[in-house]
Amino acid sequence: MKKLLLMYHIILFSAILIHCEPANCQTQGEQEVKWAKELFANSYKPQQYKRYELPLHVKGDIYTYKDVAITVAPKPELRTFFDSGIFYPDIFQQSFKYEPPLQINKDTLAAWRKRNIELKEPATPYTQLGLSILHFEELQYPELAPTRKRFKMMVFYHLSANSTIYFLELTNNNATDKTNTLEFIKGASLTFFKQGWVQI
């Protein structure tokens, strides 16, 4: 399972590298807004994730879940996202059940095996040393009902020089247009989660 997860990341990263042709790209910010809209337009389907049910272990900025530690930036919206149990490390793996099956040919499999031999151990999407989530931003979608909000999250994996961008949607059926973001998150459930691209 871990091998398939990492292979999915490698294939997705390769696709992202050729996604932006110089003639079509504007500023990085404008391009990312365009990609985010395309991601939701092409990939959005309602998903269901349960809240984290075990006791939270928090010390300073570190949230510990079994063998994974996550450093969480001291931003109120992001802390509420974690403190409410909406997000936890298993979400990364659970989200793959909503992805189409990987198409792996013999050449790809051979390259993967060679890489494992050279590294002497398989790499994983996250390690026991953990990851960091330092950026959490609400995206503006005026056409959405007040019961739904979309966000962008920036994740740094251990020993990785680049961050990975993820997109998510929260749904709070009791929210109105007067509900502030913190209260919205506290009563929300995660209804969409998908990897976007690697930030170069």
C-alpha cells in the first residue's frame, strides 16, 4: 500500500511538471488560482471522512498520532481544524479510495524496484519523523452555499525541500452567511480532500 501511495505521488508530480507551458502561464499566484478552479471543476465529488476519535496528544505546536507527528502552525483556523478532529494523518491514505486506480506498466514497476534497491529502504508519503502544515487558506467561491467552504493547505514532508499543496472542502449544514470561519470549522465535516501539486 505504501509503495502504491508513493508511486501515485511520483506520477502526479510528473504530470504537474508538464502542466504549465510557458505560453499559457501568468504569475504564479494567477496560475495557482486557475489550477485550483480546474481541480475542483474536474475532480470534485462529495467524500465522507470520520472525525478522529482517539484522545489528541498536543505539546506546543506538535500533534502526535501513533507514529506520526505533525507540526501545526499557530493559526486559529488551522488549529481548530486539528483540535476538532476533522483532520489527522490517516486522511492522506483514506483519500486514495476516491482516486481512480493507478495504471502501472512494467517499465514503471522496474524503475520503482531499482529505486528501492538504491535507497535500501522504501520511501513513504510521511515518515515517523512527521510533517509540517504551515499554511491554511480559505479560497473564495462566492457561488457556494454558506454551508460549504473550500481551503488550500500547504504540507511539508520530512526531508523534502518542497511543499505539497492540498485542497479540501468542509461542510457545516448548520452554518449561515453570518457564521464566522472558526465556528464554521468547529461544526464542519470534511467532504473533499485531494492533492494538488508540488510547490517548486
